[in-house]
Amino acid sequence: MTVRVVTDSTCDLPAELRESAGIVTVPLRLHFQDVVFRDRVDMTDEQFVSRLVDAKAPPSTSQPPPGDFETVYRQLFDEGADEIISVHIAAALSGTVSSATIAAQAVDPQRIHVVDSRTVSLGTGFLVLEAVARAAAGDAAPAIVDRLATMPDRVGIICLLDTLRYLLLGGRIGKVRAMLGTALAIKPLIGLGPDGSVVPLGRVRSRTGGIRRLAELLAEHRPLERCGVIYVGAADDGLRLAEETRRTYPQMEVIAHHASPVLSTHTGPSTLAYCYLEGEG
Amino acid sequence: MAASSAPAALPNAVTGAGLRYGLERALGRLLEQRERINDLNVFPVPDGDTGTNMHLTLEAALAAAAQLPAQTSVAAVAAAAAHGSLMGARGNSGVILSQVLRGVAAGCEQADEMGPEMLARALSEGSKVAYAAVKRPVEGTILTVVREAAEAATRSAADHQPIADVLQAAVAGAWDAVERSREQMEVLRDAGVVDAGGFGLAVILSALSEALGSGDSAWPDAIQVEPGPPLGEPSHGPAGVTAFSAPHAGYGYCTEFSLVGAQMDPLEVRARLGEEAEDDSALVVGDPGLLHVHIHTHEPWEVLTRAAELGRIERLKVEDMTSQHDEARRRHGRGAREARLALGVVVVAPGFGFHQLLLGLGAAAVVEGGQSMNPTTAELLRGIDEAQADEIILLPNNPNLVLGAEQAARVSRREVAVVPTRNLPQGVAALLAFDPDATLAVNRQRMQREMARVHAIEVTSAVKDSKFAGGPIARGDAIALLDGELVAAGRDTPEVVLAALDRLTDAGVEVITLYRGARVQVAEAEKLEQMIRDRFPDWEVERHDGGQDLYPYIISAE
């Protein structure tokens, strides 16, 4: 019984990790005016961020066309897969799940299981890693899918933004509106919900204060099962934060990765974030 | 099936070449209407790219169809278009369009030509496949439009109408559905627009009808999709006032300020700033030295950046109209009782600038008070009552007022906790840490922790001759207290400020906030701000009007 795992380019798992685990990644599309790029194929994260900063109009992202998924699914069956688990960015945030579902219907709805991760970034990545681990342990696809369904409620994302500007541009300001009422320059801390909703978690004046607050917020979610650092642009800060986090949680494998454009567009450059999976019970 | 033997009459079937020609026309029409469709886009997320997405998806469909030989079956063209759009689908609307095309292709499978009944069947199939692709179909969208077009076509075909009429019936059904989408979804009704994706699909059907010879009355110039004047057309108001109005959805930010400068032309300023107000309106009034600007924009920062190039911005007010709208609705809907807070912060502060700043940061009430003008217990109690909250956190912002605040807390009928802030920077830091959704106890702890992390420099003048570790102090000298301790004194206020800041070079400071006192000229404060920037290039420096008396400057460092 071979179960293969497919995900999309928003999962923020490092490429080496995906390759060694045999995970197939389908790229979302990035649109700058009329030019289309495949996420993390035609354009790197760093290129995206520099364009994000320069762009007059905000770039947009969109789901992979169903045809991409059809191609991948057929290829995996040709390679001998018995079942496919396809884990993707929250359906509330992207049409990726619907593209994948359309393709699954066309290829083999019985053997392809499309999973709405109900989260983004490493949150999706954590589900992908779980699927791979379970598949390697010999679990059948339906059991794995049931297992994944229990995870999204334990996932959280907390971000330190450099500015509210990009959140405003994306129209996803929600409850964070209250932070706008001040003349002081403020760095907001926010939580990202699975439906793209944004919850205010705090506001600080300095980046150092913000990083300290991030760590405090993370500690509130102990015990942690998994944790990772994602960053937009500021790789030095991101890697340093990951290093500090490893010291605080020595038993934990702390993934550090650049945020995908889907997240970068909404949070803006210099964002630092924790993505965590709370332990069960 | 086809009436090809009667060249004078319209053919009663669509060939492969005919369909391809129709799709080409549709692509052209979609390009014409693209920006209009983008502007309509408010559902599900107002990202304004529906027109672009549909256009590029159809382009991919046509690119695939164009690979086929000139004489080819309608089934082959439809299948190629479906496959091309599937591979090139962009965005939600593009994916749905690709599913419509997939259904259409299934509906005319293996057919050489498409007659009236087959057209109706193909559209019905397109509708069915599109619905199936969406998890939770929402009416009033492209789905409704394709379904109603299919239904109209089916009725017409059942009446044995020729294909041109069937197509025209589909077009009419589509535009009816588009027009009604305005009423079907709240977001569209609020924005006064019709559904973008539905509009795009109706454009495609109209173009097909037009291309296939029956479209004289199909093209919907008449359909009114937006209220108000054409986009971006300026209208002229009373003398000296130029208004720029454009119809658009969304509320954005109400941005108002005065612009102080020289030889400013209101028309030119409006033109410069109005670019950012493309969605709403811009109002610029006044004389060449002082203009008042009122703009509704989605990008207040852009407006302010441009404005700052034209003059000095004063009396800035930026309000989130969406939140105002929601708030108004909330109050209206649920009554005033709900406006009461569970937990609120009352702050003691001097000066208009500080009051505004603190209220903007979320203080429920501000009590006037500062050095040598401490509020009485009664005044504190009045502030506590004004706050309209069940539980109160009180920030005294002065070491001499901590006891008085605790006294007021005991006397008050409410639950009042004092977070003993000793100066305004501490008060601002504490207020920043406030979370209205957390408990009083959690907030108290968090605010105490955060207030301890900020350094405060208070600059005032000596009331008598004295001395300190740094030497003698003459009456009237500027003196600076760092976290309550006298660290610098001298004749020259800026020098005293810089000397006090020198003490913080190893304190891990990132942001300096300079609050200007009521008696300091703006130009002086600007000069000091520049001196701080020059001396400490790594620090971010912000300057605000505190409006406090007696203290020329209050400075926070964090």
C-alpha cells in the first residue's frame, strides 16, 4: 500500500525536507499586473518580497489551475501510488482546495483524498509532516485523513508585523482596526485565524519588545508538539529567533523558513512569526 | 441539422469555426470590460481582479482552441477551450469559468455542429458542472447567472426557436440574473454593485450572441452597474472648492488634515492627492497658504506621503469608516447598553495632544492633570464614571498621584486597580499593553511589566538655585530627569536633552518619542528632533505634540 502526499507551495516546509519525504508540491500563482509566476518556481521568496515593497498595486496570488493537480495525480498513480493525500491551504483563504477537488473528481475521486488544512503556512506543513509520518508507518489513507482532521484546532500562528499597511491593503484588517486610532508608530502583534481572520494580540513600539512579546505569547501555548519560525525578508532575525527558540525548547525541532507569498502579501516585509502545534490533551 | 443549404437565412447551428470566432469576440469584449469588472469585485474578497482573471482564463481557452485546424467540429473547439481554460484557470472566477466550459464541452461531445437544443443542453451542463465545483454555492454569483442563462435557453429551445433566439434568450436570462445579484447579496447591495463574475459571464454570452449574428440588441449598454457619475469625472462645486467624486464600493478611511505651505494651488493639490482617492472623493478648500483636505481613501498613508511633499500637515485625523459603519450598526441594532465596556483604562494626563493620543490608544477616559496640578479624588472619580466600564485600570502617570489614585480606587463603587505609572511614557507603554479582552488581573500584571521597560526623560526648568552631581544649577536652567533622577542641567535645553539621551546609549534603545510641550515652538522641536537624529543615527525618532505645560519636552525611549 503506497500512500503519496501532495501539498502546495504555501506549506513553508523547507525544500530538502519535502524532497527527502517524497512530498509533491504544486505551486500557487503570483500575479504582478498581467504577468504570472509560479510560486517558488519562477520566483523566489526574496524576489517576491522586493517586488511587494516596490509594487504600486499589491500583487495577488491565486490557486493552481486544476490542470496542475490532474497532472500531478496522474503522474503519482503512474509511479505506483495506491492512494493520494492532498493537503492544502485553508479553503477559506484560497481556492486551492477547490482546484484540487475538481482535479480529484476528474482523475480518481475514490483514491485521492483532498484535505482542507484549515490553516496556512507551517500549520499546513505540520499536517503534511503528520501525513507523511503516518503513511510511512503503514496507516491507510482514510485513517490518516481522520487523524489530520483533529489537528487544525491545535494550530496557531502569531505574527509580529512591522506595519499595519499590508494588512490594510489586503482588506483583512478585522478586529485590528482598533490599532489604527493612534498617531504613534506601532508594531502590531496579531494572530491569524484559519479563515484569514486577524486577531489583535498586542502592540509594541520596538522590534526588540515585539520579539520578546512573541516569545511570551508562544509560551502561553505550552505544551507544544511542534513549532517553527517564519519570516518575511528579515532572514537574520528569523534564524536568530529560531536559534533562541531551540534553546528554550531543546527537545523541539524548530523549522525556520521564509513565509510564502500568500502570507507575505498580507503581513508585509520584516514580519516575524511563530507557527505552533499545541500538544494533545 | 444545419440550414447550410440556404445561405440567405441565418444558419441554425454553430460550427467549430463559429464557436471559435465567438470566443475570440468574447475575449475582446472581456478585455474592454476588464477594468469595469475588476472594479465590481467585492465578493468574496474585494481584491479587484475578477475581470483580469476571467480574461486571462478565456485567453488560455482560446489559445488551446487556436491550435486546431480551421475546419473543425464544435465538439473539438469546445473540448480544446475547456482543456485550455482548465490549465490556465486563474482565480476563483477563472476556475468556475473553466468548469462552465468543461460542462459545455460535455454537452456537445462528438457533435459536428451545435443546434438550438444542444446549445441549451450544453449551457445546462455548464451550469451543473460549475455548481458541482463549488463547495457551498452562493446565489447571486456567476453560478446563478450561468444557471438562469441555461434555463432561459432551455425554455426557448423547447419552443423550437432558432439558435440565434435561443442564444439571445440565454443572454437576456444572464443579464436579468446579473441585475438581480445586486439584491441577492448584502455585500453587493451595500456596495451598490452587481456581481463581478456574473457580469463577466454575461459579457461572454453577449459577445457570443453578437458574433453569431443575433446580437443587435444583446449588448447591454443600458445596464446600470454603478450609481453616480462616470469614474473619475471631476465636478466643480462652489468657488474655491473642487470636488472629485467617483462611485465605488467600500468605506476606506476618512482622512482630514490642514496643509500649511506657500503658494499652493487647491486644484493642483486635489489633482495630486485625488489620485489616491480614486475610489471615493477628495475635497480641497482654502487659500494658497492653508488648505483643508478631506479625502476618503483606501490608502491614507499614500495621501499623507504626497501631502507631506506639498506642505506641513496639521490637525490630522484618520478614521476608519468601515469600523464607524459597523459601530453605528452595532449600536443601532443592539441598543446603548452594549456600548458599556467590561474593562476600561482611565489615564491622567496634561495637554490636548496627550489626551488625543491616549484616547486614540484606547483609553476609556482621560483626566486632566500633571505636575503641580494633580487632580482631586473627586475629579478622578468623575473620570472613572465617564469611562462607562465595569472594571477600571487607573494610570496616574505621576509618582505624587499614586496614593491619590489608590484613594480614589478605594472610594469608587467600581472595581478599580491602579497601575502605578510614574510618568507619561510609562503610561503610554502600559496602555499599549492593554488588552480589553483579557482580565483585569492579567492586564495589571502585563501593564506593570511593560511600563518598567520604558525609559522616560522629563525636561523642565529649575525653580531655584541648586546643585547636582554634574555641578551647580541656576534658577531657570533646563533640567532633565531620567526615570525620575536628575541627570543633566544647563542653559541650553537641547544640550540638556542630548546629555540625558547620552545616558541611554547602551540601553538597547530603538525608538525615541519626543512630546513637545505647549510653550515650545514647532520649529524648535523640529530642530531638536534633527539634532537627536544626527547624534543617534540608529534610533528611530518620532515627534508628537503633547501639549503639556511646564515641561518643554517629555521623551520616551524604548
